[in-house]
Amino acid sequence: MSAAGATRLAGRVVLVTGAAGGIGSAIARRLAAEGAAVALMDLPVAQAALEAMAAGLRADGARCAIAAGDVADAGSVRAAVAALEEALGPIDGLVNNAGLTGHIAPVARMDAEGWSRELAVNLTGPFHTTQAVLPGMVARGWGRIVNISSGAALGGLYRQAGYSASKSGLLGLTRNVALEHARHGITCNAVLPGLIGTPAVLGMPAEVLADAVALTPARRTGRPEEIAAMVAFLCSEDAAFVNGAEIPVDGGGRLSPAVLGSVREIRARQAAQRGQGD
């Protein structure tokens, strides 16, 4: 990080939801490193992880506050935002990172309750948090909202219709917030991670992970820090004219994996899927 980048968020307060997760914690650390005061929110079951993270950030000199809450519950969000603003001051930036990915089933057999919960967390949750912080941003004439969507929003994800649909819907929310509030000095953008090496991804069955890596042109998983770097940029003054954008950070994973002109490439990918590729 450049010397300029190290302080470009100084004086800003940024709220990160899902802050205890692999990507969320990387985002929080990067924002703090660039000078922001960080407000961390996650479910009550993540309280211990949030406290440990906050202690580490404070030890490094960052201002930090935590709040437990469920983004799917509007009242819980309002209470958490009020507590965080009481501790740190008005929220200038919001990173809607909280997400749920666990409901895996064919569309024909997908459980209605599981479907509803994924939409509640992944789409309605960002709606709740955005509503909670927008009035203050409008009043101050400045704000940054970053929605963590997914490559699945563009290409779908096999047997994960709830996740794909919710992350696609989040792109629509992103566009509307940008359309309605750009004139207020507020930007709203979406980051679309590809295959990122979080503990959950790295814990997948080896065969599944190897196949996913082989279909990624970069032939590796991304690092949570690479998502965090993009988020920090979008939260800064440097990104003031970037609005309503959908930015993939995926190592080329959104590109078509079909190979029609090279037997050698097909064989190399098959070898990678067996764990023998370069």
C-alpha cells in the first residue's frame, strides 16, 4: 500500500457486516489500515470472534466498535447502527458483506424456508442496512456503499438458486441506490468475488476445489485481501465517479471455460483437476 493509500480513509467511519468471516475480516483490516474507524457487525454467535478482531485492530491503533445483529431483521439493524454511531460517530461508508451460501438443492426440491432465509440475509439484509445509513449520508452529502455480490449473480451456481437469485437481486439494489443518490454525493457499487480462498472454500472436498480452480483462468483461488483492496478503493474519494458499477474480482472466472481450439489446454485442465497440473 502506498503512503497516500495508508491515510485515504482517515476520518471516515465504515460499517462492515458479516465482519467475522474470511472476507469480512480482511475488509475490516484493510479499511483500518487505510485510516478508517471500523464498525463491525455480525450475528450474536460471532461475538467472540468480533471481540478478538476488535482487540487486534485497537492494538494497531484503529478506532473500532462492534455490534451483534441479524441483517435480516430491520429492528436489529437499526439498534446495531445506533449503537455503532454512538460509539464512533456518523457512518460514512457501508460494506454489505454478510451472506449465506449453505442451502444446496435442485430448484425442484429446494426448501422454501431455506430459499427465504437466503434472500432475507443476502438481499433484504443489505436493503435494511442501506436504509439505516442513507438519511445521514444524504444529510452530510457524502457516502460510500459497497455491496458484496458474487460471480453467481451473472452466471448462476449449480444447485444454489437461492444464493444466485439473491446475489443477482443485489445488483438491482445497487443500481437503484446509485440512480437515486448519486446527486447526494453517494456512490453504491457491487464487488463480485469469484473463487476466494476463505476457510469455507479451502475446506471443500479436494476434488470439488480442484475442479473449480481448473475452471478459473488464473488457476488459483483469490485472496480475501484482494477483495478488501477493491472495497477500500470504492470507499475512498479516489472512486468518487465510480457509481452503479459491477466489478468482478475473480481471476477471469466469469469467462467461458469452453476450449474449442486446443487439445493441449484441455489436457492441461484435466490434469489440474486431478491435482497434477501446473
